Amino acid sequence: MSEPVFKSVFADYMASFLAEREARGFIKEKHLTMLRGLDRFFVQRRHSELAISHDVYEQWLTTMDTVGYRTKYERITQIRQFFQFLIKNGIPCTMPIRPKYRKSEYVSYIFTHEEISRVFAESDRLVSMQTGNNTGIIAVPAIVRLLYSTGSRIGEALSIRNQDVDFEKHVIILHETKNGRERFLPINPSLEAVLRQYIGYRDQIPVPGINAPDHHLFVNLKGHPVRPGTFKKWYKGILESAGVVDSYNMKLPRIHDIRHTACVHVMHKLLVRGDDLYCDLPKISAFMGHIKMTDTEDYLRLAQQYYPELAKQQIGIIDSIRGIVNRAVIVKPDDNV
């Protein structure tokens, strides 16, 4: 990624702040969106004073009126960190009040096994209406299956490079993760077959270096990396063709809901096998790439809500699990997770 170019009076400080965050092990991209917006704010208002008053901050805060609460919370938290950096460097600066954190009210959609099967089938039936070679349709079926089989996030999946896939050890190494920690994704036999088939077709694309170790795994017909926005368009069409809609809000499930579904389905298999999920939580947490065990416990509550007959087996730990969701009925056990 090329270095960002800032144009406001705070340009040098923004660049230094990003460098410091990266040196401390943080993912600088998380702050980049906030800084670019702040930089644009200063440029548009022709702010030339090397100082930030409370009134200026309040003006910036009005630009957050159209975003969701969690996004606003993240932006304010990030801007507080930047302002602390400015103060440390002798720049007069207000210090915003930290907002109260509240969990998202969004209710995750958990696909039934039948719905997941339909999603797979529709992804295989995709037909491109594009006449050029910018389409990433060749990679879509493999991406969908990887998201479900590994519980990875779409950004993580699209960042995978050829050298990260190790068929001998049956793992994919993720370097670019949400938490900034290296993570391993398991490759089961069915996913391996799908990836090998995709790679076989992809390597026939006449693009030099398409199978080079540092080249992206998922590409379009030009050999360029598949972008999240491009995949989202294909994903929307797949759900519409598969007839999958969230009856709770009559909207299409998010891409991220595949990740939630993967975790709940894994827990269901363990419950059916007779495992004590509370003892398995550390393994499941590693599988999902969670830092806090409580994040994984939320999925346990989901699993018990979607499988009420199995909740009786785990009645002793229900009270320690947070979150209440009640919307789906799983049809049959899955063999692909």
C-alpha cells in the first residue's frame, strides 16, 4: 500500500502518528480512514492554525451525524488518540469526552444448512454479464466456501496470497487480520478440493506471475485482486437467487453473517458429538481469531438459541453467556465445516 498523502496543516503530524501506531504493532489502516476524513475537513474549512479548539472539534463531530453509533464511537476513540499525540508534541488541542460504548443492536443472521447448500449451488451457477475481463466471477464460488469453512472475514480472505496456502500442512496463514495477529485457517478435504480446482482454472489466465508466491490468491480475469465491493455485488445476487432473506428485518444477510453461521454450525457439531462446549471454547476462540473469550461465549448463546433441544445439555453454563437471539431452525448437520 502506498503511503497516504495528507494536505492539511497537520499533514506531518498525521504521518508521524500513523508511523508510531504501526511501530507499536497496531494496524495503521484502522486510523487511516479517520485521518483522511479529518484532513479533508481541515482542508475544506481552510484551517491554518496549528491548534484544535473545542469549537473546531464540535464542527468535525457534526460530520459524524450520518454514520452509525459504532462507527462514530470508533472515530471518536481514534481521534482522541490522535489528539493525545498532538498534545504530546506540544500542539494545543481539546480532548473529546470518551463516548459510552454500547454493543451493536444488529441481530446476526444464522443460515440454515439448507440455505448454505443453496448459496453454494447458486454461486456455482453464476454467469457474468460483463463483456470485459474485469469480472472476478471465477473466484466467487471458492471465496464463499472458504468464508463458511474457515469462519474468516471477507477482508482477511481477500488478503490471502499464494504463499499463505499450505496444502501439505492443511492450513492457510492469515497475516492481515482484524486484531493484527497472525492466524491459521484449517483446510478440510472439501475446501482443499475447491481451492485446488479454482487454482487450476486461475493459473490458465494468461497473466505473468499469477501463480507467484506473493501474488493474491483470489483474482479477476485480469489477474487483479478481487475487491470487497466487487464480491459484495456477487454475494447479493447469490442470496437473491437462493431466496435467502432475513425475515426479522426483510433484508439480505450480511457477508459477515457467514462467519457467525460457521461458528454456530461448528458448535452444533460439537454438541451433537457430546462435547462440553465450555471446555472447547479456547479451541473455538482460536478458530474464530478472537482475543476475548467473551466474544466466543456470545456464539455459544447463539448456538443454544438455534438448537433449543441441545440447551438442556449445557444448562449449567447458560447464565454466564450474554446475548439473546431467536430466529432460525437448523435443518441438518453439515459435513463441510
